[in-house]
Amino acid sequence: MTGIVQWLLANPIFLIPILLLVAILLFAILKRLIKMAVIVAIASILYLVLVEYFGAGP
């Protein structure tokens, strides 16, 4: 593993595309996580409004 890292550091022409792919992958993962967090937050707010409006039940 250290041999691969040393080889990449010695050849930055290969390091740049790999870092770009990693950055794109991280951005895609973060975008999905943020989207899921927004959906959960909206669903929670709607649930709380619904419970407050109709009451907790009998």
C-alpha cells in the first residue's frame, strides 16, 4: 500500500485525476446525505404540526 502511495506522490500526473474522482465521489455522498436530512426534517416538522393540530389522541 505504501508503495502505491509513494508511486502516486512521485507521479503527480496520475494523482490529480484520482483526487478529482475522490472529490466528486465525496460531493455526491454529501449531497445525498444533505438531501436525506432535509427530507427527514420536513417530515418531522409536518408530523409535529399534524400532532399539534389534531391532538395526541383519545
